[in-house]
Amino acid sequence: MDRFAGAGVPPGEKENREVSMADQSREDRIRQRAYELWEKEGKPEGADLRFWEQAMGEIDEEDQRQDMSGKRARRAGA
């Protein structure tokens, strides 16, 4: 008998899926931001890495600000 039958997801798998979904969401956000930056700069050839790195930095900064504001809100409500 399958010990996971009816359980849906094996132990640990849910956490792995959530992390990979978060990573995918982050990557999608970076990709979109890089594309927007590339368009804004006139679509220059050969600058993909520069735009990717800039987008990654911007997304990371946004996430850090959001994390910090969430921590402040939790402390205020505690």
C-alpha cells in the first residue's frame, strides 16, 4: 500500500514546492522588470546581463522593504 495515498503531498514536498513557486515568482518579476528596463533604454543589443542584474537588485530591494514593513506591522500589533 502506498503510504502517501490520499495524503496528497509527501512530507517536505509542500515546502519544496512553495520555495520553488516563490523562486519562480521572483524570477518572473525579475524577467518582467529587465524587459521593461531594456525597452525603456531603447532595446540595445548585448545588454541583457546588465538589465537582468539591475532588475534583480531592484526586486531584491523591494522585497527587503516589504519584509521590513511587515516586521514593523507585526511588532506594532503584538
